[in-house]
Amino acid sequence: MTQVPAFAVVSGAQVHEAVAGREEQVTRMVEAAYRLHGEGLTVNPDSYFLRFPDRPSDRIIALPASVKGDVGVHGIKWISSFPGNVAGGIPRASAVLILNDADTGYPFACLESSIISAARTAASAALAAATLADARGDRPRRVGFVGAGLIARYIHTYLAGNGFTFDELGVHDLSAEHAEGFKEYLGRSEKGEITIHDSAESLIRASDLIVFATVAGEPHVHDPAWFAHNPLVLHVSLRDLSPEIILSSYNIVDDVEHCMKANTSPHLAEQKVGDRDFVAGTLYDVLTERTAPPADKPVVFSPFGLGVLDLAVAKYVYDQVAASGALHTVPGFFHELKRYG
């Protein structure tokens, strides 16, 4: 007789304990998930956006997905972005993730997922930075962060965890308080010179690796000339760059179909020119050496964010917590289990 799985709840504290200090390991899991996705061993439907007419800056997004291979689960991440939370002293994003058994479809775990989401986002960015920089033959020594929130902090942690070291670090944020806070955070571990820039232009021109981690809803960086030194750009927040910058760059995405939606910068570029010829390929294509970044153009990585990455990290966290004996199950969560009562 088929057994119904026990249902467990995994807290944010347990998630943090499972991933903290394991940046390289989490990055390898994310790489494996990208390879499974590239090989057609995943299902990753469109993300679904819940928006509010009276609160246009707020949204809640559903990311359903399924992963075969060693991950072997289905699931969904339900993540909210309420930028106004920051002024109230709590994080912008909050999330939960449900894992479903691959055989029965029964959900078997609910995990706090803001940490999982930040970790997979940062691991994806660090993987892209390492893959693209190594393909170019030189790792950047000058990094700049546009946006100084939790995602920027995680990306810095994952860059360091994947062997990046920097002589110069730049910070630009619309909030002077947040920029100072991020500078103080960087100073705890970095020995290089840390500079707060008054403008995005100043930071971009001074950086060989640029991380966009903002909440921008539309492009705010418009001039391709700022990128004349051909930096590597991690365009994590997706809507910072004008179509003109995208069209003058070598563009890598995580998934072409997903990235050409929701008025991302690549989507705006597609609307402008009517085709997708400006996309050189996906990160999977770079990992498998089907395409290689040039040294004489800016290289822009725009990841829409795939649910399969969240599932890969979440399943790892679940397995870690279960192996430690600290899994909190909910007895009797599934009650009506007999067909006729």
C-alpha cells in the first residue's frame, strides 16, 4: 500500500543553518539544476504575478516547478515583494516553499523560503560571474553594487565563497543610510578600498564587475557609453538597463522564454527591435561551451529566476534537516485518507 508522507515545517533558522558557510556547495547544486534544465529534465512554467491596483509597487509571485535527476521533486515557491516594508524595518521579501512528493504528489514540507530564494539568486549570480569571467580569461578585481539590500549582501557572500577577491569595492544606493550600512558590512571581511558613489554612472565607470540588485520597476540607467570599458554585469534585478544598453551588449539569460516577459530590460529590447537576436544564449550554453563571451563588449547576465533552482536548494535543505534529526513534522496533517471514510 502506498504510504502518505509525513508533513514537515522547516523554519528560517533551520534553513540558515543548512546553507550558511556552504556557498560553494550551494552554487554547485544550482549549477546542477541549470544543467538539468538545459537537458530538458525540468518543468518550469511561467511565474504567476499577483498584483494590486491600489498598491502597484507590491506583488506576490508563484513559481511552480518540477526537477528530475537527483533532486526528484515537484513544488512551488510563493514569494512576496513589498518594498515599503524596508521603511518599517523589516525585509522587503518574504516567502514559503512547498515540496511535493514526485510519486504521489502529496506535499511533504513547507520551508521558510526568503533565505532559499536569496541563496539561489546569489548562487546563480556567482556561478554566472565565475563562468563568464573564466571564459573571458580574467576575473574582475573591481566590483560595484547598485542597490545595497539583502540580495546584494548574499551575492557578495557567494562571490567570496566562489573565490572572488577584490581590490576595490563600490556601493551606490538611493538611501545614504543603506549605502553606509552596506559599506560597514563589506568592511567586516574585505581588505580592499570601499567607496560609496553618489551616482550610478560613477560606480559603473569604476567597476569591472557590476551587480544590479535594486527594486527598480523600469530602466534608470540609459547611456551605453558608461559601459565602454566592457564590464561584466550581473543584472539580477532585471529592469535597470535601457534597451539601448542591452542591444549594445553580449547578453546571457537563464531562460530565453522566461526572460522575455514582464517588461524586463531584455523584454523591452525585444519590443524595440522585434526579435531576440541580441541574446547570445543561456548560462547553460556558456557552461557547455556552446557560446563564449567576447572581451570587446559589455557582458550582461539577466536571470529571470527559475523555480527549479529554488527546488534544488530546498530539497538539499530538507535532506540536511532530516538527516540531523531536527525535522518538525505535523502529526495528522493529512486526515481523510480512506476512500469511503
